Amino acid sequence: MKNQLKRKEKIQMENRSEKAVELHHKGYNCSQAVVCAYADLFGLDEKTAFIVSESFGAGMGGMQSTCGAVSGMLILNGAKNSGGELLEKPTKAATYKVAKELTAKFEEMNTSSICKVIKGLTGDPVLRTCDGCIEDACRIIADYF
């Protein structure tokens, strides 16, 4: 029964990629699209997810730094792994470790996690579209969690 439940949860995770891209097409930024697509599975309501991820679009508030889809993954990582307490069983180091692993996986898939590099705004070729970055972040989430 436990394996069946895990399989069902895995299918739910994998089906969120389409929802995330759809949200992006509706005007959500890359981070919001990723976080809101998974909000219910990570114990967040969608409005809160939308609000807390708003600043991370377009590479950290339009600064073309860390990709919004990556930021969305890391927000979900915190929602999943943080204990929510500073002194009682600190989880920060473990959460940071997972954040590094998630980002490394994204960089392995896309060469970079920097928005302007991925979008070709540095004069180099475009590495991936925003929709592609969102899909990749969703694949990583589905594989990792």
C-alpha cells in the first residue's frame, strides 16, 4: 500500500509541469508558475505561494540573476524541508544541501542557473526558453521529492 501511495504522489508531481507552463502563459512569472503548480502538495495555499514567489521572477526581481524557475524550486525545498524552528532540530544545513543539489541538477541540464545567460542576453546563444526552464524545474522536483 505504501508503494502505491508513493507512486500516486509521484504521478501527481509529474503532472504539475503542464500546469506550471499554463500558469506562466497566464502571466505568472517563472517562480510563481513553479511554486503555485505544486503549492498544495507542499502544504501551501496558492495565494500565499503566489505572494511569496513574486519577487523571484525575471532573475530575482527583473535583475536577470538566478532563474525564477530555480528560485521556485528552492522555495518549495524550504517548504518541504524546513522544520520552521530555529532552535528545535535545526534544518538549515540540510535544506541548503538539497538546494545545492537541485541547483546543480538544473545547471547540469541547462549549463547555467543565471537568467540572462540562459536567455542569451549576454551575447551568447539562448540556452533554454522560460517554458523549458519551468519544465526542467518541474522534472527535478518530481524526481527529487
